[in-house]
Amino acid sequence: MSTRIAFLKGHGTENDFVIVPDPENTLDLPPAAVAALCDRRAGIGGDGLLHVVRSAAHPEARGMAAEAEWFMDYRNGDGSVAEMCGNGVRVFARYLQRAGHAVEGDLAVATRGGVKTVHLAKNGDVTVGMGRALLPEGEVTVRVGERSWPATHVNMGNPHAVAFVDDLAHAGDLHTAPPVAPATAYPDGVNVEFVVDRGPGHVAMRVHERGSGETRSCGTGACAVAVAAARRDAADPAVTGTPATYTVDVPGGTLVITERSDGEIEMTGPAVIVGEGEIDLAWLENATR
Ligand SMILES: N[C@@H](CCC[C@H](N)C(=O)O)C(=O)O
């Protein structure tokens, strides 16, 4: 029996991931193991983990196997499971390319949020079709200390609360999750985005991610921000009949989001593999005891 398992490290606009290839789904990766691997001091370090599995070998993805050979089994840094990760799926595609499982052009990837089409471009950018946003009815409020803001509830497969603020510093240190009310709006927790304007069609954001804390980028979050900004700017493509494009600056780089008039959203940005190595299974067992 092997005492080591292979891993890679990658990031998309500095939203970073431990990548664990496991085509036949033979590894046991309970939440404690994921959290140990994502630990930035005692582990490898990452905002989340991308478990790379053939769709046919994973019970949650078997139904998508005819459309997409590979399943992104995404986990947050605390080990929790999330429906979708926009930066993750771009990095996942970059890994498949590096491993020889994909080439430049279009590729289907199965996720808990459904099958996503990813385009690996010649110039190194990766675009993903993120599907449509849902905007559930009802108002939500985000609070940091004495300040609070009305927020837009956007579901990109996973839940987001988007608050437009005057200054990104007003989000504070984001060491803990900003309270969002009413809590009943988000029974499974929420990702919170703070947004300022930088110019026409250009915003900047910070994010506190459910299960990871403040990260330097969030792809689904950037899409939620673009959707909320388009509604605020009276540029909802379903109403205007014109696509809405927003450049979204995140602490780790820039993402470009386009919402088409049919509601389909595309996100483009870089995806980088940093390196690879081996995980010592004895360490992992010890770390999760
Ligand atoms: N960083 C991701 C989102 C990851 C999941 C999120 N923390 C959640 O729990 O919903 C992205 O790039 O979209």
C-alpha cells in the first residue's frame, strides 16, 4: 500500500487550492483531513481543496458522467462541502490540461452545481459558463460593527449577500463572518461580498467566504457582484436586451464577468498551477487523530 498521495497547488486570482487527483475515488477525505491539508501553517495551505474524480466513480456525479468525464468534488478550507467554486473550476480545468486529460478549447466539468463548460484559451485565460443567477425575494442586511448595509441576495449555485459600501476598509478585518440578517435567508450559511465602484462597469470587492474566511478572490462572488451591480445600474440584461459586462477587481487580481441577455453568465480570468508534491499519509493520519 502506498504511503504517499500526490497533490498539486494552484490558484485563480490568488484563490488557492490544494488539488488531489483521485480518478477512481479511492481516497477517504473526511472534513478533518481536508482542514489539515488546507492549514497554512501545519499543512499545505489553501482556501479550499479540489478532489479530482472521474464522474463515473463518484456517487454525486454518476448522473453527469455522460456529459462530463471529470467531477470537481470541491471542499472549503474548513472541510465543509460547497455546491460550486468559480475559481476552483477554472483551476481544475488547468490541472486537467496539465495532466493531459484536456486540451485547449472547450471542456465539460461536473460540479455539485451541475455541468459547467470551461474554455481553455490560447492566451492562458480560462472562461467558465457559470449558468444563471437566482435572486430570491426579500431584503437582507449585512453588518460590521456599528455599520450596516442593505444587501442583494444572489444565488450562483451557492449563496451570496452583496453589499455596496463607500470604502472597502469598512468591511473591517473580516476575521469572523459578518452577521447577515435575517439568518433564515441563509440556512446553510453565506458568502458575503463588500463592493465599491471604480468606474463605469468596473467595481472592486472583498469577500468573506463561508467555510474559508476572507479570501483574495471568489469567482461565484464576483459573478454575484456583477449581477447585483447590473440590477443597481438599471443594466439587467433581461430588461435591456444587452449583455452587461463588469470588471471585478479582487485583492488577488481581476475577473471579467459578462451576463448575457438570456441570463447566462461567463467569467474569465487566469488559472495557475504552482507546483506539485506528495502528501505523507502518516502525517495526514496523525494530523486528523
Ligand atoms: N472561492 C469559490 C467559492 C467557494 C465556495 C464558497 N466558500 C461556499 O461555501 O459557497 C469561488 O471562487 O467561487
